[in-house]
Amino acid sequence: NAGVTQTPKFQVLKTGQSMTLQCAQDMNHEYMSWYRQDPGMGLRLIHYSVGAGITDQGEVPNGYNVSRSTTEDFPLRLLSAAPSQTSVYFCASGRDSEAFFGQGTRLTVV
Amino acid sequence: DQQVKQNSPSLSVQEGRISILNCDYTNSMFDYFLWYKKYPAEGPTFLISISSIKDKNEDGRFTVFLNKSAKHLSLHIVPSQPGDSAVYFCAARLGGSEKLVFGKGMKLTVNP
């Protein structure tokens, strides 16, 4: 009963490096989203997708890319990591009362 | 400018008493409100929600009240239990949109 799986759980990057945060869900949800959580800031929407091939920007999209080639996967790409992207990242599948969050990826950019 | 505000960062209550968590919003276009609960090192989990056309929704020990004229909602937990200790996020959805706007969260501690 996997639900939403995020990998990795922890990551340290150097400024300028790129990486992809993986998110996979097995609930056949059309809607998926990425949030970042920062101290005193709550959860902020980065990007979301309403189905395979369809993505849109959230509140804080700069510095991040997404794609949705399958219903199951919704990876988040950091093209050139910056210290301001140090955060905890959550992927969610489903919407509103049916939203299931992954356990998060704690990313540190040094 | 925060559209969803949880002005109290923390709350401490005794087991068995009522916990009241407050949330204010500024955008009258929000049509749906939700509360999520988060334990350390875990993702948020859905707790309870309310549509903007209602003023109350109840689920077991949890009740959410919505006052549209005041742009205010509150979550009541009765009776509070130590397992309720967590961070609670208020969230609101823009009508016609898929986007949720979250508050900063409030840490609830229920003491035995």
C-alpha cells in the first residue's frame, strides 16, 4: 500500500548543481502537485498537474521544472540549485480531501 | 501578502479539554477550506474540510466552523488527546482553480 513515494528523503547539493526529485503514486490520481515547506512560511505550491501531459505553475515556480509523461510519475527538476532552494519538498497526489502527501525530501543547497 | 493567516504559532492544552485553532483569510473568492495535520518527518494528512456554502462541518471529535462575513474559520477538537499533538495547517482553495493556499501552520501540544 505505497500511496505517494518520494525519493530521495535527504539530499545535499552544491550551488549550481542540478537534480531531480522523484514522486510516484499508485492511486491512479489525475491531479498531482509539488509544495515546499519553509520555516514560518507554511506550504507553498510550486507546480501542479491535472493529468498526463498537462502542467501549470503554482505560487513559487521559479527555478523548478516539471513534466508529467505518465499518470504515476511527477518529477521535480532543479536546473541550477541555489541556497534559497534549501527546503523540505512535498509531493501530493489527489486534491482537497483526497490529497495524499509523500513523506517529503529534505534538500540542503550549500 | 498572506491570504490565509494562522496568527498563533502554537497552542498548548490539557488532555480532555477543547482545542480551538483559528484561521483568517482575505480572499473572498475562496470556495473551499481544509485542515491538514502534520507530524514531524511525515507529510501532511487531510483532517476535515468545509464548503463556503456551509457554516459547520463535524467529524467525530473535530468540528470546523466557517464565518464568511468575518472571513474566519476555526477548528475545534473535543476532547483533545495527546495524539493530537502536531502542526495544523489551514488551507483554502480558489474558486474555479486547482490551487490551494496554505497558512503558516500552528503547533498544537496536548499535555497528558
